[in-house]
Amino acid sequence: MSKLYDMIIFGASGFTGKYVVKEALKFLSPNSPLTSIALAGRSSSKLAETLKWASTSQPTALPILVADTSDPSSLRRMASQAKLVLNCVGPYRLHGEPVVAACVEAGCDYLDISGEPEFMERMEADYHEKAVETGSLVVSACGFDSVPAELGLLFNSRQWFSPAVPNRVQAYVSLESDKGMALNFATYESAVLGVANADNLTKLRQSSRKRTQPLIPGYGPDPKGPTIEHQKKIGLWAVKLPTADTSVVRRTLSMLTDNPSGLQGASENPKYAEIRTAFWSNIKPAHFGVKIAAKNRLGILRFIAVGLSIGLLGRFSMGRWLLLNFPSIFSLGLFRKNGPSNEDIDRASFKMWFLGQGFSDASHVSKQPDTEIITRVMGPEVGYVTTPVILVQCALIVLAQRGDLPKGGVFPPGIVFGPTDLQERLQENDLSFDVISKSYVSSKL
């Protein structure tokens, strides 16, 4: 059935949504895969203001649709008009499911920028089979959470040439600025609500009987490192971070190593099956973890203090009220309700290091790895620059290469976009993927 619009940006007037609109307008052209865009949200006047703000070079006229997550019929009308919906309305725990449901019912493709593991895994458990049936492709975490982690791990994996194999890839995320950082409030809100509902994720995983840590056959157990470490090889202090990146990457690896039938069931497209097989045959699964990093111990202590305040206060309703109403105080200035200024955004950047350790010969695995490969992904500010760039590039791939993707289903971004040219597209948009070093302790290679 023909659709009126190639893409609808839902929540376009929000903090991140307006930057997504600005980024998407760069690619709106009769000669591109993106020939028509509509904006959707609760307030038509705010959407009109967003469009005016985003149209920096010349005024742009786009259709404006009124839709609300509390009104399922409005979401169904929206989804029925689009090939693809970009959902920028969070927290997704509160507002995401009605949009997913509407898109799956309409057979409309769906992307979002969620960093909420419970939401993502619940959507997979509840909507995957229906999405396969209707041909709706549903992919969450198509922003800084968690595409740099997914593509960064795949990039590191491709540096291991047979017979070498990785055992573990530890990622270190460093958020940098020559001025004080101010991060996305929605990320903070999602973290607070995630603590409040931590038991729900545990129950979901138990009830679905799904493996979130993939089987890594033959390469040894997952090595356990210290909670806080000084990683001299990259010049950073780091602490373990409960993050969506870890769960998203592990879902991708689990689908490849422990649940191939679920992936194959969604791939009725023979061309996609051929592309997928060729790509993943070169990827070597490894244990994966993420740590937040800083240049000194003071920065790490700041992250620990914020984590403890969210972890302790987030369990109680009064504590959550305090956290969400006074974010600047309880996050030590990291998060503000009004978000960062343009100057903050221009001065901010990120580096994500991938420290891979493994063995020079898969047939001679010992307790201690003898090979190390360090790679890095880096780019501009994470919330309002990198995330819109990633989301829009994922959208363009869906529109231009739909026949090369799964027919339908609910997937993490690595499964859908790993075999595509997403890395190359991001490199053309100010992100970089670099090999930093390769160290072979053994002389076998």
C-alpha cells in the first residue's frame, strides 16, 4: 500500500527531536531516498516553531500531524501514512510502546533512540512475531545509545585475522569538553526510571528465558576486572557503567550465537540472507563490557557520586521526585532540564575506546590472552549532534536499502545495520573509526 510520506519524525519539537529535523532536512531532495517528510507531535504550533528553527538556509514547508501517545487512534493514523517513523518521544518506558504497536499494526518501519534495556527487550518479546507477520522493521537504540558500541565492536572484531580470536572487548566511553559538560536530561530521566523498575527487567529476562550473555565457544570465560581501574594504555581512569550498550551488544551476539533461528525467520528476503551470511562469517564473538572513563580520579569520583545518588534515591518515590526536579544538584551539574547551550554542544565530543584481548591462535587457548588490539570510535557531542546524525543515516539506509534488510521483526541495530554501509556513512559525517595499536605478545602471528 502506498504511503504519503517517506518519513515521519514523531516528537519533532522535543530537545533531541528538533535536531533530528535539522539533520533530516539536509537530505530532503527529489533525487534522494528521502523525498517527503512530515512532523508529528502533540502541539502543531510547537512543531511549526521547530520547522522554522530547523530551516536555517531557507524556509521549508512540511506537513504537520497532531499525534499523542495517549491517543492510540492518532498514532495509527500517523503510522498508516508513513514508510518509516522516527520516534523521538521518551522516556520510552512511558511513551514508547503505543508508537511501536501502531507501527507494527500498520506494517510501518520504526526507529528510535532509546537507551532503555527493559523497553527494548520487552518490545522484542511482545512484538517480534507480529512485526515479522506485518513486515514492520522495529529497531531501537539508533543513536549514541548504542550504534557506536555496536559498530565499534564489529570494527574491532574485523581486525582479528585467523587464526587469532578475541576473548573480551572492553569499551571505555570518554565524554569530553573544554568547558563543563551538560548532558541530555532525557538520558538522566531514563536512568532514574530504570532504577525504579530494575526488578521488571530481571523478571522479563527470566520469563522469556532468553540468554542476554552470548555463548562464546572455546575462547575461555569472561575475565572479571576491577570496579575502578587506571587504564594506562589509553590514559584514562574508568569505572563500570550499567549501560544500554552492554545489553544491546549482547542481544546482537546472542542472536548470532544462540538464537539463529529467530533471525532466519525474519529474513525471507534471499538477498538479505546472502548479505547477512557473508558479513557475519567474518565477525568473531567476544565477551563485551562498557566502562565510563575520565582523565583523572576526580572525574571518576564524580560519576560514582551521581550513580550512587540515582541508585539510592531512585528506588523511592520521594527520591525520584527530588532527582527529577533538581537534576543539576543531584547530578553535580552533569544534567540540566533546559539542556546544554549551543556553545556547550560545539565544545563537546566523545571517544569510545575498544580494548580487545584474545589469542594469537584459536587452537591454543590459554588462561592469559597473548594478543591485544585497541580501536577507537570518536565524534562530536553525543546527544544533539552524534545521535541525530546516526538516526538519520539509519533512516536513509532503511529507505534506500529496504530490500537488503530483514523483512520484519524487532532487532538491535547491529543485526540490521552491521552488514550495511552505516560505518562509511558515519565516517562521512564527522565520526571516525581508527585502529590504535596491535600488540602480539606471542610470535605465532
